[in-house]
Amino acid sequence: MENNKAATPHEPKSKLKALLEVLTVSTKLGLTSFGGPIAHLGYFHEEYVRRRKWMDERSYADLVALCQFLPGPASSQVGIGIGVIRAGLLGGLTAWLGFTLPSVIALMLFALLLQGMDIGSAGWIHGLKIVAVAIVAQAVLGMGQKLTPDRSRATLAMVTASVILLWQTAFTQILMIVIAGILGMMQYRKTAASEMTDLSVPVSRKFALFCIAAFVGLLILLPWLSPLDRSGWLSFFDRFYRSGALVFGGGHVVLPLLEREVVPTGLVSESDFLAGYGAAQAVPGPLFTFAGYLGTMISGFTGALIATLAIFLPAFLLVAGALPFWNSLRKSSKMQGALTGINAAVVGILLAALYDPLWTTAIVAPVDFALASFLFLMLVFWKVPPWVVVVAGALGGTIINFLSPCFC
């Protein structure tokens, strides 16, 4: 006889304990989650779903699908969503702080101490890129087994990956997610999974509507109000808010948006912008924390604080606005069918990201493939903690860079 209780996500004993747990785990992830947004989803899956069982596989996959729909940093939004579900709005804020603050601090230090230095060719940075390959490969394997168990869903995932790689635009992922949702609604509406766990989202629909209205209102009003502020801070806030609100397709897409906001206007030189981009690739956490580097370059600590809050505010407003409706929508047979298709597309997105940009930029020689294979072995078969794999990858990249003449 099946025991439904066994599949129920672990519940916290108290709100305070839940907040402390969220802070502890999210800070650990913020210190160790190298590799960009797709790799972050692999870290989250391992920590929140497999190890701590705060969510079941289906709920996590559905949350990832929701955040793929929303503009903004998908991995940060997934983390915020898990924090909200676990410990309310304060839990979402705590999860964001823990995951984001280590990267912001590191990039502020880069801005203050390392600007102008050529760190793009450092061996340990190359090693971290190889770590990302191993992490995403693990995520593709694990999520693929769960979300594409039959021929039709596996085919949908492969088609999604192929289209994304052959037609590389900011809207291709969104288009494929929409198509996958429609196909899933048509094919899986009668066979969608029924074992879905009901999640309690401690956010009222009234507050959710307020968050959605605030997101739209700020997007419209800030450009109108900015010229009225002589201090320039409102315009500064608007630049980063718009960049965070209009990003589809992952964290890397924010880079050209930010470049257009700060380089042509003379706020940051092109060389300093590129140096910060190299630093952002080397630190853990979300790529959106690159705003902290730019803010520091422009106006010190105050600039870093305002830029970071502005670029992440749309993500928080959208997650808080969508979650209360998401939990009820996903119960309908049509929505379950759509999410079944979308989840297969998410596997395809992971697979495409594994090849480009991760594989194409990290695996440039046979020795890189050897290191990636060893790191994958450590993750999947040896069950080594991710932070150990990160250290091993950085060390391996340094050794490869030092011995590079021997591999020519």
C-alpha cells in the first residue's frame, strides 16, 4: 500500500526556524553556486529537493517552468519562490539575501581592487567554467529522467534544444515554452500527473495583485518621473529596474541591456565593463549581481546598494504576484498538461545551455573534456559535495593553465 505521507515535503517546526533554515541554506548556495543560472537550478534541485525535501520533484519542476515564463533572473526567482513557500514573504526576502549577498560583496571588491586587471585568462576561471559543464550535465541527467520518461516528451526536449541552438534570439526560449505548453495541454491534459503535492503559499491574492500593479506601475512611471529628480538617483534606479524587468532568456541577456545603459552614457568605461563581466563569471551566485559591480564603479557603496535593489526588485514583485495564482492554476487538468509539456521543454533548455554557451566556451581541448568527465564522476557517482567539486575544478583549471604548453 502506498504511503502518501512519505512524499510530502518536510514542514518546518516554526516560522523562526524556517527563516534560519532558509538563510543558512541559501547562503551556502550563494557561496558555492558557480556556473550561471542553469547550473544554479541543478544546485537548487540537489539541495532543496533531493537532500532537504522541501519540495517534491513535480512542484520544483513546475516552479522552474513558471519562472521561465517570467522576465528576470530565473534562478533567483526560483530561490525566492522556494523561500516564500517555505517561510512566507520574509522567507523569500531571506532566500534572496542569502543567495545574492556573497556575490554582491565579491563583485564590489572586484570593482574596488581589481578593476582594469586582466583576469579573463586566469586558469581558475576556466576551471570554474568546466565545473559548470559537469553541474549542468548532472542536472540534464537527473531532470531528464524525471520529466522526459516517454518518447514524446524526450522528442519535445530534443526539438526544443535544437531550435534554441539554431535560432538564437532572446525570445526563442519563451516561444518554445509557449509551444510546449500548448502541445502539453493538447496531449497530456487527460494523463497529467495526479500525485502533485498541494503547496501552501502564504501570500494573499490581494497582495499579489498589488505586486503585479507595482511592477507595471514602476516600469511605466519611472521614465516619466526621472527627469524631475535633480539628484539623478531616480534615473539611476530606473536604468537598473528596466534592465531587470525586460530580460527574457536568462541572466546573460541582461549584459547587453546594462551595457546600453551605462557605457554609451559614460557612467562606466567599456574596459571597466568588460573587466566586471570577467569578474561576474568567476564568482558564485546570480549574474544579476553584476549590477553591484557597476553601481560601485559609478557611485561607491550607495550606488551598489541602489543598483542591486533596483535590478532584483522586478523579480521579487513578479514571483510574489504570480505564486498565489500558480498554486491553484496548476491543479487544473489543462494547466497540468501544459506544465507537463513545459517541463519537457525546460529539459531541452538545459540541454541547449549545456552545449552553448557552456560546452563551447569551456571544453576547448581534450584535457578540458577529461577534467569535466572527472568532475561529473565526482558529482554523479561519488556523490561529492558541490563545493568540493568547485574547488577541484578551480584547482584543475589552474593546473591546466600552468601546463598548457605540454598539451599543445
